[in-house]
Amino acid sequence: MCTALSILYLSYNEEDVFGQSLESIASIADEIIVVDSGSTDSTIQLAEKAGARVYERPLGNWGEQRNWGLDKCKHPWVLVVDCDEVLTPELIASLQEWKKSEHTEAQPYSFKRVHFFKGKKMRFSGLQNDYVVRLLPKGMKFEALNVHEKVRSGSIRLKGELLHYTYKNALHWEQKFRTYAKRQALDYEKRVGRIGPYYLNVKPSWRFFKHYIIKGGIFDGSRGLEYALWMYRAVKWRYLEVNKLRIK
């Protein structure tokens, strides 16, 4: 007996890569659910053209939004994909083979995610061993975090990769990380102490050193340096936003 599979996306102005992503899941999707938070580009049209059922819902907490979308999926297993992620042929083949059998196990599945920055694959910089838990039995949930929500569970690995095309341009990345900083501040505000030099200088500098030296960003050339600098800014902006929350 085969296993039917729902595909879940969260979307907001995702037209750049979304079409490629939808094409990559077409042969494995028994249902496509898209939860959109106010797109003004062609995102919704792309989803509807692919046969998706689209729900429009304001975005508050990303983890909670994913869990809301999971509840809208009708099949016993759900594959969660971001709109800027594309499945490789090997991963598609793995999922096609997986679907041929009935699955009643409670453990989710994971696979490797490969990151592209400024159009090129990142081979180091701390991105080289990113395995994401995305194929979930119905009822499994994400952490209700504002940013970087995950499924905390052991997993079974599938062969194949998920290609992540997250970078559009410098302005897009700055806006993205400033938005992340504001959202992360909501998660961190009660977890950290007074925001002084340790949080504003030491932690951002350590993050840069970690990505550029320890995780081998230096071997990604100029892109590795630029990526590490963005990670420095991301940490610094997070704690500046925590301070803003406390001033309010």
C-alpha cells in the first residue's frame, strides 16, 4: 500500500524560486498546501497554477504558522518545503521510492540541505553539514519560535539534497536579517542578561570567527568572508533589538 503525501509551504513574496520548487515536488505531491501571509507578487498565482490549496493568514510566529499549516494537511505524512528550496532528482527519487510502501513509524525523516550564496554553492562556512528534519508523520509539530523553528527529534536520513537559494541581493539580505533580528529578539528577550559589550561585541565577533575560521569559510573565498560578516551583523542586530524591547 502506498503512502499519500502532503506538501506544506509558508509563503510571502516568493516568486523568484517558488516556480522551480513547485516543479520539483510535482511528481510526489498528493496535496499542496500554501499558507500565505500577504504576498503582493505572483506567489499565489504560481501556487494555484500548481494545484495548491492556498490559505491567507497573517504571520505572527513562524513555528506556530507552520503548525497551523500542518493541521490543514489531510494526508498521514507531510513534507515541509520552503519556497526558496528545490529538490534534487536524487531526493525526488528517494521520496518516490519511499511513497511506494505504507509508513506507520513515528520517527520523521531528514535529508541534506545545500546552500547557495550569491548564485554559488557554499562548500564550507558552517553550511556543509546541514541536515533538516522535514518529512513528518501527521501530528508532529515544530517549536513555536519566531525564527529558526525546528522539529526536535531523531530522524531517518533519506538520500538526496535540498537546494537552498536564499540570497537575492544585498538589500534583500539586509532586510531579511533585520527582520530575523526583530523576531529573534522576542525569543531571546527573557533568556539573556543585560545587553552590554559581551552581547554586542564578543558574541558577534565569535560568530564571525566560527563561520570564517572554524567552519572553513576562508575556503569559500570572498563569499565566505562576506557570509561571515553577515553572520556578525545578524548577531549584533539581534541583541540591539532585545535592547529596544526592554526600552519599550
